[in-house]
Amino acid sequence: MVTPKEIDSLIDDMSKIIANSINLAVHPSLDKDDINKYLQ
């Protein structure tokens, strides 16, 4: 399957948005600045 090159960056950005949303929902005491520390 052939996809455009920008799909990789789009999927990476969307996965970070989804992960941050889940982290904020599950751990409401975390700050938005601290959440990115937990993403690898």
C-alpha cells in the first residue's frame, strides 16, 4: 500500500493528541506541561 509521506507525521501528531487526552481524563491532577514528559 502506498501512502503520502505526510501521513506519518499526521499519525504521529494524532497519536499524541489522543494520548494526551486520555492522560488528562485519567489523571486530572497533571498539568498540560507535565503530560508530555510521559510520552516517549
